[in-house]
Amino acid sequence: MVVRKRKKSRKLRGRTRTMGWGRVGQHRKSGSRGGFGAVGQHKHKWIWMLKYAPDWYGKHGFVNPTSRTELVREINVGVLDEIADKLVREGKAVVEEGMIVIDATKLGFNKVTGKGKVTKRMKVITEYITENARRKIEEAGGVVQLLE
């Protein structure tokens, strides 16, 4: 199928009001387009589908069932370090033996990641933790406790 460089309407400009498409409004209403929206893509617009949208029909790829995947809600150690004093004031964390004990699962997080600086001694209770976060907490004199 050859693609024109210019539209036919540019050539026909200035001729007649129907521009060569006949007397009673051919090429005017929705009948010329073959239906509204995606109508006819498996029928009379099938060649168009093969050319311009060959992957429209059918299933593609694999979708993991959401019931079998665990949602990861993560928080950075730098954020925990910043909000540690606020959590103690609000009663969401406690101080034991000079260490701030933060239970990340009670805050709604199940993973602690390693972005940020750790300046306070903390005991962090969590399900998952990255090696970088564990290293930063232990270098600051803190402890990591993993839940089973």
C-alpha cells in the first residue's frame, strides 16, 4: 500500500465544495469510516489490523497471580533515624538500655532498605532487611532482629 506524500485534500483545494467525492455528501459522515471506534477490526478492517496493529488480539506474556505475590512495603534506615525521636514521643517506639527499639512491622513496613545515614543506636525489628541497611545499623552500635 503506497502512502501519499501529501493529502488528496491539498490537491483538490479550490475546486468544488465536494472536492471530487460526488454530489450527496460521500466521505462526509460516519458511514465512510466503517463504524465507531474499534468496530470491524476482526471483520472488514482486518487488513488494517494486520498492517498497523498486528499484536492487538490475543494474550501476551505472563501475569503473576496477585494472591501469590507478597507486597513489599519498604522504609529506609535514614528515614527511621530521622523519625526515631518522634516515634519515642508518640509511644510507637521505646528506649531500652540506651537503644531506641523500633518495630517496623507495627509501623506498616516489612522491609528496611539501606539509603541514608544512621546516627542513633537502634534496635530494628523487621521481616526483611538489606545487607547495606544491616551494616549501617550495626556500625552505629545497633542491633537487627528478624521476624520469622
